[in-house]
Amino acid sequence: MFSHTFFRLIAVGLLFFCQQLLAQSAVWQVSNDQHQLFIGGTVHLLPASEFPLPAEFDKAYQQADKLVFEIDISKLSDPSIGPLMLSYAMYQDGRTLNSVLSQESYQRLQQAAADLGIDITALAAFKPDFVLVQMMQFKLQQLGMAGDGVDMYFYKKGAQDGKSKGFLETLEQQFALLFSVSDGFEDDWLVQNLDQLDDTEHFMQQTLAAWRSGDREALSGLVSEMQDTEVGQRFYQRLLTERNQDWVEQIDAMLQTPQVEFVLVGALHLAGPDNVLDLLAERGYQVRQIKAQ
């Protein structure tokens, strides 16, 4: 089944909701004989009740000279980013949601959006990828699960402490990717993921322990269904594999210097086939999950 894939990636990337702290968390040390850095699996939205974060994150932060994020998240609040994002999220050739989707799919989308209090006609010029992200955001807000996440927490903390920052991707790269996943198979993409929207809370409850404990096997299960279909394989290749390979090249370069980085990326990039940690291990690096003492 491929129906879980988009919302699983967005949900795991956006949020995990948990009231318990376990002995380990999603933080790893990567080293060779001379240099080291830390990699933390992140969640991008968290309720305030989820702080403080597991102690392993602070342990890595204290040892790091530099923080490395997927993108420069501070730019997301810049007014100039709105038009840039719209240039990727909206059709530029006259197409609309109604024209790229079948009548049945569009009606399903219309009803699902109405259930969330969203007027789908206001989003007529947007791509299905953007619409799905908006619907997930609304759903998380309804569930009380939307707030600053791991990335923003450390971005702000790093700014206060004067730590330097680096970024693995540009906003343009991320927008171009996230808002083009459904190209060529919009109907299947939309319908299969709408099936999972109502299961968001249950899914989050099932997966929270995997992130909190850094359980890579459980995290791998969250993305395993992506490999079941041709569409799923393309999705996994574009959203995870290709980006992981690019990031590993950058992380490898970081490990050639004495500077200690704390690299913060979405948790699913650290599990499943071709994940960042395994790719680094294949290059001969020692990869060790850390525990706070």
C-alpha cells in the first residue's frame, strides 16, 4: 500500500507528540579517528508541553561549534519568501486543481477540505502537494500539535549563544521538490493520501515512541510501504534517497575538519534504505547512538 506515504513523511517531519522521556533519543555521534560531529533526527512542529527535549539533544548541542539545518528556517518569516513559495506552489500555466484532478477526486478533496474548515475554491490555482500540506497543517492545529519544533528551538538557542550555522539546502531547492512530488499522478497521489488524513492522530501516537527512543527499526517501518509501488519508489527516491546522498557528501566534508557540527534533519532521513547514517557507515565512519549521562 502506498496510501500512507505522503502524510507519513509530512507528519513524521512535522511532529511527534509524547509525554515521556526515554533512555535514548534520536541523536547519533559520527566519527573517524580524528574528527566527529553529531546528527539529530528532528520534528518540525511540537506543542510547548514537549519541552524540554530529551537530554541527548542538549548533550550534542553543548559539544557543537556549529549548527547545520536542512534550510535557513529564519527566512520563512521574511515577507519576501511568500512570493517565492507561491511561484513553486501555484500552477504557472493556467492549470487548476479542478483541471488536473478527476471529478471524483476533486469532490473528495472538496469535502475533506470543508471538514477542516478550508474553502477549496480559494486554493484553485495551487498544486495538490501544497494543498495537502495545508490540510495537514490545519489538522495538526486542530489536534493542538502545532508549535515551534526541534529545528526552530535550536536555531533560536544557537543565535543567542553565538553558534555559527550552516544549511544543507536552499529554500528554492526545498520548495521545488515538495511542491512537485505529485506531477504526473495527481489523482492517485491525492486520493490515496486523503484516506489517511483522518488517521493523523492515531498515527502520531503510534510513532511518537520511535522518535523519542531513536528506534531506527520502527522509523524504517514508517517508510517501508513507499517501496511497494512504482509511484512509491519514485516518491522515496526523490524525497529521501537523492537528498540523503547529497547531504552525505556535505557531511563527509564536515568530517574532514576539527570543527564539531550538530546536523539536524528530519527523522526519516536516518532510517530505511539509503538513510544518512548507513551511508556514512558505508564510508567507514563510526556511527554511535548517544545517551545522556
